[in-house]
Amino acid sequence: MKFFVDTADTTAIAELNDLGMVDGVTTNPSIIAKSGRDILEVTKEICDIVDGPVSAEVVSTDADGMIAEGRKLAKIADNITVKVPLTWDGLKACKVLTSEGTMVNVTLCFSANQALLAAKAGATFISPFIGRLDDINLDGMELIEDIRTVYDNYGFETQILAASIRSANHMSDCAKIGADVATAPPAVIKAMANHVLTDKGLAAFLADIEKANIKIV
Ligand code: G3P
């Protein structure tokens, strides 16, 4: 499973990238607003740090506006993925932009039907939002399973980019189901390293090291 980082924090992206933990980056208008930076400038900086796809989202809601914005975003760098919402206009924009050779990430997906339409429109990525379904007492992970089944039934090449990931468990659950990509905030990716037994085991080793005065260098 590929790891995308869901942030516009370039310091955090660079740190994870140096560790080989970054296969791509996703942003959205809320993330860009949080960064307080100009969308074109920060997106370019991110594209310079990572080799993989960098999602930058349009802000128009009509197809023509999305296509014009998508074309402008695509000029930032070769690894730009234009992100469009899963609306009828978004699907139209997806079709046009993908036919021009631009990678497209169709976002705000909350059903298998929506994912099916995005695949038919040629989306490079579909972004189902796990956490926001869980927030309303639905099962976000079940949606990932459903989309995996639908895409595998027909050999769709659209990649499942699991999004709105809120916990380390979401990451391993996505990997078990076979999501192609999971995008998560840096803190969630770092939390995957945590285990209480690792901490306990290390504390015991450290106590023994001190008692026996073990030194290596
Ligand atoms: O990748 C989508 C993500 O940014 C949304 O996450 O936690 O706001 O639902 P969240």
C-alpha cells in the first residue's frame, strides 16, 4: 500500500520523505487554508520535495471552471494530480482532464456508486472518506471493501486512495482490505510506530544496560 501524506506542512513532508514514507501528498482547500500560504506557491514547494503524485484541489464547482483551474494546477509540475469533487460537474472535469493526460483524484466519495462513476470517467484515484462516514455512525472501512470488490470485479484501474484517516488502525485495516493508497496526517503515520510493549521492552533493556554497564561506542 502506498502512503500519501495528507498535509501542506512542508517540514513534516520532508521529514517523512527522507524516511521513505512518502509515496505522494494530498491537500484540499481546508489544508491549504490551514497552511496560511498561497496555494500555487506551497503546492510547487511540495512537488519539489516529493517524486510521487501531489493532489491539488480545484475551488470552482462548475465543470468549465474546474477544467480551467485543473489546467493551471497541472502546469505547476509533472507530478500534480488535480483533485475534483465527486459531483456531476466534477466527473465531467475528470473526463476532460484525464483525456489531456493529467492525473485526476476524485474526492469526497461516500458510496460505491460514486466510485463506479469516477472509474468510468477515467479517474486516476478515487478518495473515499473513512472518518467522515464513521462520524455519522456508518462504517467507512466497509466502503473501502465495497469499492475494492466493485473495481476488482471489472478490472478498473482507478486506484483506491483511502482518505479521512484518523487512526493507525485505519491504516492497517486499509492495507488488509487492499486499498492501493492511504493518505493520512503525519501524526497518524508516526503513531503507527507506537506499541506499549515496545516501550516496556525498551525500558527493561535500558535498565539492564545500566546495571551491566554495557557500551558499544
Ligand atoms: O484526505 C481527506 C482528509 O483531509 C479529510 O480528513 O479528517 O477532515 O475528514 P478529515
